[in-house]
Amino acid sequence: MLKARAYLLGRIREFFAAAGVMEVETPIASRAAASDPALNSLRTRWSGAEAGPQTLYLQTSPELPMKRLLAAGSGPIFQICKVFRDGERGSLHHPEFSLLEWYRPGLGYRALMTEVAELVRHALDRPELAVRRISYRELFRTHLGLDPMHADVATLRQAADGLPGCRDLDLDRDGWLDLLLTHRIEPALARDRLTFVYDYPPSQATLARIRRDAEPVAERFELYLGGMELANGFQELTDPGEQRRRFDADLQARSARGLDRLPLDEAFLTALEAGMPEAAGVALGLDRLLMVATGSTHIDQTLAFPVERA
Amino acid sequence: MASYSTNEFRGGLKIMLDSDPYVIVENEFVKPGKGQAFNRVRVRNLKTGRVVEKTFKSGESVEAADVHETRLQYLYNDGELWYFMDPESYEQLSADAAAMGETVSWIKEQDMCNVTLWNGSPLNVDPPNFVVLAVTETDPGLKGDTSGGGGKPATLETGAVVRVPLFVQTGELIKVDTRSGEYVARAKDG
């Protein structure tokens, strides 16, 4: 397993060297925390700060500092790093995991999907791996016969009716969509094929740009291999005003859920104001990719020491 | 009332659902990349033994079931209830037929049993894994047959019927595995 990981990392670096994408490192511990209400940062304490001991947050992804580098004119960059998410533990989740994240200034998210497929095929030595692209809307239509952009909560709840033990859940619209996606659609995705799901409901945009078509969509994609989610990518939001509104909405959602108020990444907002080039970016879970490469069924099989023995 | 957050879910945890005590058999954390996380669990109803699936929003809290295991000594049966005693506190507890289940066919007075208590009352009583019981009735075996092949039914002093080798005779003591209900060996002494 150690050798398989080393080999995978080597293949990835080889791919980006050939593609002219520069490897970078950004801080793991930051004064700012992830604002996404679905993520919880681990925290640590820095006793050397001038103003006295300071809380530092361990990154949930290197997204914001990497975008600061883009704004500073770095050009295409990638990073392989550890990220941390409190409370996430299961056969596909470990509170500390390895992420590959990369950004392509000037590239659209659809073109980035093509590069993601090339990278995965290269990393796994499987040039023949089939690819399917399907919009989020079409995915729900095909698998569940409903329109995820417009279906109301009652319709979504109805579609979950056949699932055991889900009747009493108290979920909002996006919560029901997430339930249907994870419980009904993911298990039904074709095994041994790359599936890109793209153009998400605007309510699930997170940091993706929203395209104001007749039917607005978030320019976001997720990659599945079989039923396992491997990667999440965006046409990056570069508008600082819109970005600040989304951060504020995150903070409101967090406080509505009784979560801590967290410091925003002001340096990132400043960088956006200075101007970040249009870019597409994606984050890919390396431990999961290693699971695929080695036929593992539990993420712990890919780790030298899982957290309980760390 | 004590409660557990879904973050604390793991196999073996006892929780209350729809007013019944359950034990978590399996817990799987399910989360789309960006969005609502769920805990998808399989739970066994401790009263009925039935296993069902249930999904929780991660972060929700669930009431803890006041369920724990203890070792009690079986005293006697009054025709309706089975009485047990805590050998340390001498406290006596009674179990009904539902809690006893098949255990009634295996235990004798003085036997130590694993008892699951819910809110202080026996919910389930397990017999010792191995018990030694006297054979009260079995067909006479063929003389000289010690192979144990074939076998025959034997009724034990508690009423249980097990298959025994042909050489086992009425009045003898035998050791039985209560989990499988199978004969293990002849025993010299209860």
C-alpha cells in the first residue's frame, strides 16, 4: 500500500510536469476558517503571535490561499496536501486526508473535466476508462424521474419514501436532494466508469460561478468513479462582491445552526478585489483514488495509521 | 436524559427509537462533497431482535437507552416469572417469558446468566455458553457403540431436547453449547 501511494503521487507529479502546471505549497494552519456550514475546521493554538496566543484553523481545503496565488499571477498551479474536517469519519471519510487541488487560469470548467479524466486515467494507468458526462438535472430525471431544479420538498420526500428509515427526517430542499443523491443515485451509478455530474442548482453553488441562463445553474461539477465521489470542481467565482455575499450567507447559515462565528479570510477577499483571473479549479480526494487503484473498500486500508492509532 | 450525537455513533451503542431500545449494529457516515451529511445506521431492536435501517442528519442527537449488561444468578421460576439475584447486592429482579425466550430450556437454579437490563428491568436473559445437564430420557443405545455417529434425541432435565451420540444413557450428565444447542461431551459432574 505504501508503494501504491508513492507510485500514485509520482504519476500525478509526472502528469502535471508534462502539462506545465507548477506545484505549490500554502499554509495548513490559517487565521481564517472555512465558512461552509457543512464543514467543521479543526483548530490549534499558536502561542507565538505578537498579540498573544491565537487560534489557528487547519485547512479544510487549500482553495482560498491557492486563489490568492492565482490573483498574484502564479499561472496554473497544483498542490498535494493534507486537509482536515472535524466530525467526518466512515469508510470513505477520515478527519485528515490527502487532497490534490489544481487551478487552470483561462480554462473553462468543461475543459477542466476533460483534464481531470486524463489525470485519473494516467494516475491509474487505465487509458481505457470510460467517461460519461451528465448534468445534475438530467441525472435526477434519468434516475428518479423528477426535476431537481423545481421539485418541491413534498415531491422530493415522496421520492425518498422507498428508502428505509428516512420518513421522519427534517430536511430542507437541498437536504432532500443530498439524501436522494447519496442514498438512491450514487449506488446506482455504473461501476468502473467515470461519471461527471455538472451544472448544479444555484443553491449548491458554494464557490462556483452561477450562469444566468433562463434556468440558472452553478458551474460546478463532481466526478464519481462507480458510486464513489472523487472530485469537485468549479468555474471559480471571481466577483468579490458576490463572494462576500456568499460568505455572509454562510455565516448566517452557521449561526442559524448554532455553530461558532468564524473569522473570514479577508486576505482572500482583498486578493479578489485586486483581481483574480477567470479560472477553473478542482479538488480530488487522493485516498479515495488510492482505494480505487488498490481495490480497497475502506479508506483506512490506504492509510499508514488511521486516526484512532495516530 | 442522556443523549448521543451522531458523531458518537458506533457499533454497540444503545439508543432509543420510537420508545424502544435499540443497539447500533453498523454505522456509516454518508456525505456528498458539499452538503448535508448523514449517518446511515442499521439498528437492532433489543425487544424484538429485528434489524432495521435508519438515516439521521449528522449532528442530530438521539436519546440514549438506559441499557446495560450484568451477571445475575438464577433463583427460581414461580410459573409466571423467573427470578434472579445480583450476587453482590442480593437485589432480586424478575424476568418475564419474553425476556427469557429460549433461555428457559437451558438454565437451572444457581446458574449465572448474562442479563440485559433496560431501565433496571431484564430485557433479555442469555444462558451460560456451556451448561451441564442430566439426560432424563433417551432411547437405550446399541451396546458397544462408541463412535458417536448417527445420534439420537435426548430430553434433558430442563426440557430441552438435543441430539446426542448413541452411547449416552438416561441419567448421565452432558455438556451442551447453548449457542448452537449442540452436544459437546459427557460430563462427570454438574
